[in-house]
Amino acid sequence: MKKKQTMEQLLVHILLILICVISLLPFLSMVSTSFMKVKGVLPNEPIIFPKLPLYTKNYVKVWFSGHFQTYFLNTVIVTAGGVFINLFVSVTMAYSFAKFKFPGKEFLFNILLLTMMIPAQLAMISQYTVLNGLHLIDDYKGIWLLWGGTCAAGSTFFYRGFFEAIPRELEESMYLDGASRLQTLLHCIIPLSKPAIATQVVFALNGYWSNLFDILTFTKSMNKRTLSVALQLFRGQHTTEFGRLFAASTIVILPNILLFILFQKQFIKQGLTEGAVKE
Amino acid sequence: MREQSFSRRFKKGIREWILVIPFLLIGTVLFILFVLYPQIKNIYISFTNYSIMPGAKNEFVGLANYRKIFTDIHVKGSDAYFFWMAFRNNILAILITVPGQLILGLLVAVFIHNLRFGKNIYKILLYIAVICDWVVFCNIVDYIFQPDNGSLVNYILTSIGILKQPVSWLKNTWTANFVIWFCSIWKGFGWVMIIYTAGLQGIPMDRYEAAKVDGANNVQMFWYITVPGLKATTFYLLINLINGAMNIFIQVFLLTKGDPIGTTDVVMDYVYRRAFNYFEFGYAASCGLVMGGVVFILSMFLKKYLRYGQDE
Amino acid sequence: MKKKVLASIMATLVATTALFGCGSSSTDSGKSETSSLQEKADGEDQKASEEGIAYNGEEATVTYWHTHSDAEEEVLTEQIIPEFEKRYPKIHIDAVRMPYDGLMQQIITGISGNTGPDLMRMDIIWVPELAKMGALEPVDDLEGFKEMKDKLFEGPLKTNYYNGKYYGLPLNTNCLSGTWSKAVMEQLGLKDFPKTYDEVVALKDKLNKDQYLIACEGPNPWSMAPLFNSLGGVYTNEDYTKASGYLDGEASIKAMETIVKWYDEGIIGPCMNGGKPDAANGLYDGQYLFSYQGPWFYANDDEEQIAKVEGGLLPAGSAGSLTVNGGEDLVIFNGSKVKDAAWVFAQFLMSDYAQTAQAVGGGHLVPTVKSVAESEEVKNTPYMDIYLKQLEGAVPRTPTPVWEKMSDKLTVAFTSCLLHEDEPASALKKAATEIDALLQDADK
């Protein structure tokens, strides 16, 4: 019996390793290419491991040229603000929908869901008019407000299930102690939903970190730009410099991966509240 | 009597609103400004011959834009033909990438859930593709699917004998569509896996133990405990994944641009190009709304079918 | 902390600017527009350069969008703009490099909110579209345009023409010319570049396995134009109002049939339809004899690789050695609040100084000012002479607001011919009918 289980475990490990290798090989190829001298024309053979000694000039060029450091800092700022407003908006809204009773609740919620279904390609023009009217074009505040609006539907949907699953008795005991709604949210709901929040933070962080179209559309000056925009600049009209493109790409995705590793303890933590994903 | 109960209900409603409004207000205002208003304006645009020039007159054209979507559907090369071609590709993407991600994600999640050690390392490794910036991701895909025999995919497939000759992946209809689906599955299943592992943790262990006592095997437990236990999670994923498949855009925009001859196009890319390359904003808006209508009906159907109501 | 320091610096700056602005505007007030001479006599700081026009407006910042490559951008930001700001201290240039993918969307949203750039360097094909939309400022009546007009090459200038007016200035031009593989030339025993397509095709039997003669980069109207046009094909009539009888005329059908035949026979290589080797690697590795490339090709790879190829004129077909005219135009958006300053900068970009700098420096952009193109300094730039010579046979891309749609229709027709989904005669006829309708729409 024990032996059979060990065999099973081994088999599962082998399968998972195989899946990981397939999933990650292209990334390895990208990183390796970034350490080679490849310009506009791609090499004729796949690069899986870089040739030694490593060619580091791509990184040096990317990092020290064309405001890359400013872009990096901008990305951090705009992402941090975005994640904050995302959290604020979606937690408060999900709390409203999960723990309050008010007329028109389901109607409002269904409108939220409905808007998720219509392609948002053309929304940019109207969003632009709104932000322009608020004089928030070329201003990160505008982008944060925009993200606060666009995250409302999806994130509320996501949190609502988690919040509803938190047993009423816990809150009610707090109310008996004289806590307000806000205090319950801060001291009961949020701590109990940490894993859900961590999950959503990672998603939001991801989306904002790599956002291209919003930044490009709603900021105008070079010094407001972020890494995704800088990355696009490596894809030229006539030429693409692959070595540099991939060096820049590696720099762009690295912090994201590191943050994820930092967050993952929360992210995939055991002991989500019983039935966190609503049954 | 009735009046009174109405006014009482009304007063009660107001009281409830006053309680909730501090929490609801900011999010709702932002939502109305940046999501609802643009979409309502979209509906208006779809009935006009819209010009983006400030102060320009927008001629009201009634249903002309919608009519265009349904005229000459079968005439190769007509506007409607390309729209429905793109629509077909979205449907195919749903049929292929949604089950693909769900099954792969669920299997991997169950595998990982039952591991004794190394859970997190797999989760992290498999999540890298999810985290990766879409632009970066598309560049990598472009790179590994280059058409010569030296590209990663062709090289591996020819050397293990699956392919005899290198394939120009992005230049033929079905191979290019395959690459687009591959993008979705590769980048998406890690997310499905993470959500499922969270869901798996929500299934009480005692159910498995009880089943074991009754002599159930692994497969049976999977079908009779795990799958039903994940019903809500699956619904959440399904809605999101279908949405994702309907909104496929960036990989088409960056990799194929709909070529060859619009056969790999998807609705989002079609709408985008109609609006921003052809300046046909009215027509583009109506295409987007037709698409939205379809997704809406599909979701309602799913909601009813899976009996997942908010207030059961 | 840092932010505060920054803020105070900004505040000081703004204050000084305001003061300065007030000062100059008070001296300006009451003077008529034509008082530039008097202004100079007054000893104002605005001195016109020998070749530019004077600027007497207020302090202004011009937002300038472009899509230059790294090397080209360096010339712009390190030579041209500093020199300009030295000569016109009241005008500041905010040069913004835009990504090429999705650029039109950026322009559109900018226009819709009246916050687009003031000046932009854009692909010549977009000028008529945006002019038709009403987003661009005509330049006919602006100071110095008439004098400048005669100094420019006619082809590039014409790309700014729409409905009786000029909507921009041709900043730089380009075209596809021949890039030849030295190895294949040697193998085939060629001393000179073949003069005609007949000579090229005759070399077919001397090829080894996996070798091809012609590398054309795709069935789109830009890449295929040199081949299609040289073999006698045309897209429309000369007024760009009609495709029927031209695109589906006998000569065009014959040209298309020839192309399909050559593609099937392996005279035109697989990169025509996205296959490998791609044009560049095929040239380096001796698999293609020649390819159609723009001047940017030579900045695109290591010197070591570039040394394997050589620039030379394209062979001639029945219609001569034709090619397609590309390039970029400078346009002023009519939503701009600093049109005067934008125009001054546009003029400066057209000056001998800037035109020479961008031709000799980094990107080797082909100048549009005749005298600059003929100057020794520019002629010595690698392969510049070849492109200038090739440009003599350059056919403009159809200057029409519906180019984008027309181009898609042509691509569809060409692709379906190459894939044998359709015969050239019927594919071109169908495309011609559709393009007729588009061109008619464009005139409305």
C-alpha cells in the first residue's frame, strides 16, 4: 500500500516536471537569446542555452539607454497606485453586495456582470473624453481612477463569493460588541479573506504592470511612460532588435515573478476559510 | 393600506441605501464614469455614422450599421463575411481553449493538491506564464513559431519525427489558429490551476475519508466528490474563460493581424481595425454590441443551466 | 522630500516662464504681424537663421510625435533639436517616440480629445486619410511654403496632396531597391547586377538545391509593388479614381500570372508567403540572389553580415525598373494651439542642416530636398546614390484616404492567387470592382 502510494507520487512528480519543462522552455529560450548578439535578423537555429561567455551588452544598453530606469520607476508607481485603488474599490463594493441588503442590489450587480460581456475596444474614446474633461490626461491619477472603474465588475464578482462564505456569526458577535460596519470590514472580513485578497492583488499587479494600451493612450509625455511602452518601442516599423527586446523583456517580467514568489505564501496558503470558494 | 406598505418599504429601502452608500459610492461612480457611460455611448455610436472629430455632426443612420453585419454573409470578401469569420474563430476558441484550460488546469491542480512535498514550487513554475506580460509573451510565441527548421517548435517536432518538414505556423489558417489557441491555453491554464487549488482546499477532507471508508477509489472520488465540490469554482472559471475567449485580442493583434485573408481574425481585432484603421466607428460599435449580445445570451444560458444563482 | 524639491523647482520655473512670457507679449502687443523686420531692428532675441523663418510668438512647447528608430532618434534629439532650440530659444520641442503598433489609435484618441500632438512625422499613406477626416492643417498658405515647394522632389511632395491642398511636408523619402547576395552573384558568375528580369530568370538552371533568385517579402501591395509594377502591373489609373481596366487590365493580369508562375517554379523564394529562409538570412546564407529592401536594411544587422550583401539597382521588366515610394511626412494637427511654432520647427526639419544630419547620421534617411540629396556629403553615405537613382522610377503608393482598405483588398487578391485559391484574372477583377467602390467613396 505504502509502496503503491510512493510510486504514484513519483509518477505525478514526473508528469508535473514534464509539464513544467514544456511550459518554461520558451522562456529559457528568450532569456538565453537575450544573452546573445542577435539584431534585427533572427538566428537560424533555436537558442536554448546561451553561448559562453555571456553577451551582456544587451542588458547594459537597455538599462542605461532611453530612460529605461525612469520607466521602471514609473511602472512601480503606477502599478502600486493601481493595485491600491483596485483593492479599495473592489473590497468595498464586494462588501456592499455580500453583506448588505438594499433594494436594487441584484439589478446593480447584474449590470456589473453585463458590462463584462461587451468588448471594450471602443470604450477608450469615451474614457478619453471623460478623463480629458477632468483634466487628468497625462496624469497617473486619471489612470488610477480609470482602473478603479474598470476593475469594479470583475473584482467585485470575484470577492463577493469569498465574503458571502464568511459565517454571519463572526460578524454578529462583533456587532454585539458595538463594532461598526467599517470595523467589521477591517477587522473581520479583510483578515479572513487574506488569501483571496492576495490572489486578487497578484492578478491586479500583473495586469497593471504589463498594461500597454491604457498607459499609451492616457499619458502623453515620454517621462510618464512605463516599461510595456518601452518594450513596444523595440518593435520598430522596419526592424526589431531581438537581443535587446528580449533583454528588456526579461527585465520587465523579472520583478513580477519575484513579487509573485514573495506573495505566493499568502496566495496559495492552506486553510482558506472553510468553503472560501463558495459551494 | 397598500400605499402605506409601499411607503414603509420605500423608507426601509432608503435606510438600507444610507447604510450601504459609504461603501458603494466611490466604486459605483467610477464604474459609471469609465465603464457604463462609454458602453451606453457605444450604443449611440452604433446608430450613427460617427466621426471622432470634436464638434463634428454625427449623422443618424438607424439600423444601417447592424444591417451591414447581416448582409451578404456568404459572399466572400464582404464586410459581413469577415465579421462572421472572426466570430467563428471566437466560437472555435471557446470550444477549444475553455475545455483545454479547464481540463489541464484541473488535472494539474489535483496532481499538485495530492503531492506530499514540492507543491509550491510547481505552482510557482507553472504560474510564470500567467504572470508574463502579454507583449513579452507574444514576442516569445512569435520567436518559437518562426517558420524555418531552426525555430524551437519546428526543431523539436521535426527531430522527434512528428513533422517531416518545418511548418510556417503563422501563415496558414489552421496552424495560425492553433498558435492562437495554444497561446490562450499555455498562458491560461496556470491561472485555472491556482483557482482550482484554492477551491480544492475548500472541499472538507472528511468527505474523502468517508468515501474511503466506503471503499471508493481515486477516480470515483474525483468524479463524485472533487468535481461536484468544485462546481462553484468551475462556474466562476467558466464565465471568466468564456469571456477571455470572446475577448481574445492581443495575440491576434501582434501575431497574425487576422492573416491570411481574415481567417485567423477574432471579433475584438476586427472591431479594433474597423474603428482605428478604417475609421468606421459606428459599424465597429455595432459589431461589438452584437458580440456582447451573444456573450450575454450564452452566460444567461450557462447561469440557468448550471443553476448558480446569487440567492438560491 | 525629493518631490517637494522638485515641486519648488517647478514652481520657480513656471513663475519665471510666466514673467518672461508677460514681458515679451507686452512688447509684442500693438505690433502688426508683419513687423518681423522691425522686431529684428529692435534687437529682440529672436533672430531668424539664414534659412529659416522668424518666430515672434510667445514661448511655446511643440509636441512632436515620431516613430524613428534608435539610431535616427539619436540624430533628432542630440543634433537637430538642440540646434533648433539654440536658434529659436522661445520654442521647446517635446519629442515623443511612439510605438508603431496601434499608433493610429493613439492619434485618433488624441484628436477626439483635442489633445493630439502639434506636429507629427507619419507614414505618407496616412496623410490623405487624416486630411479627409479634417484633422490636419493645410500648409499652402503658411509662410515659406511656396518657396520651399520648388526645392523638393515632386514624388514625395505629392504624397501630401489631397483635394486641392497640401497637408504636410515630405520629411524623408524611401523606396525598395535591390539588395544582392555577394555569394550567389559569385556562384552564378555575375560581374554586374543583371539589368532585366529576363536575365535573372535565365539564371534559374544554374541554381543549386534550396536556392532561389528573388526574395519578395510578402503578397502585400508594398512589398510586391516593385515586381508587379516593373512587370507592367498597375493598381489604378493615373488620377487614382478607378481600378477597373487597370488593376484587372491585360498587363496587370499578365504580371500577376508571371509572378504566380515564378513562385511555383521556385524563381521567387518561399519568403513571398512567409516561408523560410526569410529574405535577410537567405541573402546572407546564399539562398537568394536578391531581395527588395529599403535603406534601413543596412542598419539592421551586424557589419559582418551586411558585408555579405551589396546594394544595386533592381532589374527592369517590361515597364522598366520601377519601385514603390515610401517615406514620412510632417503634418500639423489643426487642434494644435501652437501651430506657428510647429510650423517653424517643421521648416527647420526641412532645412539643409536637418536634412543633411538625418541623411548622414544614424538612420541614413533619404532627403527630400533636391540640393541636399545632390550634395557630396550626402552622396557619400553608403548606398544613398543607389536609392536616389532607384527613386527616379518610384511609383507613389496610391495617395487616397481609403488606402488602408484598398491595401487589404489587394493583399487578399494577391494571396489568393499565390495560394491558387483563385485565378489572377478573376481575383484582380474582383479586387478592382471593390476598389472602384472604395475610390468612389473617397471622393465624397
